[in-house]
Amino acid sequence: AQSVTQLGSHVSVSEGALVLLRCNYSSSVPPYLFWYVQYPNQGLQLLLKYTSAATLVKGINGFEAEFKKSETSFHLTKPSAHMSDAAEYFCAVSPGTASKLTFGTGTRLQVTL
Amino acid sequence: DTEVTQTPKHLVMGMTNKKSLKCEQHMGHRAMYWYKQKAKKPPELMFVYSYEKLSINESVPSRFSPECPNSSLLNLHLHALQPEDSALYLCASSHVVVAGELFFGEGSRLTVL
């Protein structure tokens, strides 16, 4: 079985500051890991994915994440936050099939001036 | 602009009504999904269709009835719902073999009175 834990249901950063959203996974098989973003009143959009190739994954909107097997982590970072980054972020894990995607509980990112 | 289109965006219905949610995609994806999302919670998988056949039913009550008329369309028929069924219903699609990379619609917000 796979699961992900997102530490911090709410993160607040100043505009221009580093964004760090934490995700730890548990998986009995090599996992596929994902970050999705959900803006208010919208569906989810894929930010980036790890599928056992490069451990540092670059996504859209300047986000990236690093897969660290030793720490069972897949934290999401962005060097400089922008007001438009304010949204809900979900980490997700899959055993390798599209259908069984398990989401974390989400982290709401607030960006302040 | 999302490539998965859901209608209606908002729906209010009584507990005795029958209504349907509709989803359409033209990306050639052969897997389609229904998710339910309550406020401040992650999406929960309800149904998965693969090549127009129901492949996963996550023990969803029979008052929710999915239908996949063709590879581009996915419906969710609603009957005798309860107020606790009020939620955002998200449709998604994916390539069958690409793990976890889902394309979501903007959702249909359902209110059951």
C-alpha cells in the first residue's frame, strides 16, 4: 500500500521568499510521485512528477522537487514565491498504474506582500 | 484552459431529484475518472473507466451511477442523494499506461438540499 504525508496544512511565505512544501511517502514498491496544484474553485493541475528517472524533477511555474529515497521524501520547492502561487498543493503517490493515485491531505500556500 | 470539460459547473438538487453530471475530453485518453472532493480535503476516487469499461468502483453507494457512452464522454447519474453528498465532483482523464498523470476538469459543485 502507498501513502503520502504532507507536513503542515498551511504554509505562509512572503512574496520573493523560498517556498518549501513537505511530502513524505510510504510505499512497498518503487513509487511514482506527483505534485498537483489546485487554485480556488478549479480542478487539479499537475505540477511535476517523479517516475524513477532523474531524482531532481523540474515542473511548471518554476517549481521543482527532489526524490530522496533515504529520507522517503519528495519536497516541493520554488526559489521565489509569487502572489499567484497561492493555492492548495497536493502530493500524491502511485504504484505505477494510472488508476491508483493516492493524495495527501494538502497544504494551503499563502503568499503575503 | 482545461481540456476536460465538465457541465454543469453548479447544481442544486433535492433529495428526490434525478440529475446527471457530464464530462468530455478530446485528448484521446482511454481512462476516465470520477473523484469527489469535500471542502478542505483531498479528492477521493469514486470510479475509473478504462477503455469504456468500469474497472474500479471504490464502494460508492448505488445512488451514484456512472456511465461511459464512448471514449470521450463520462457521465455520473445522481438519484436520491443525501445532503452529505454535497461536494465538488471532479472528472479526470489519462493515458491508460501513464502512471498518475491525470488531467482534471474544473469540477461540478453539487449542493443537495
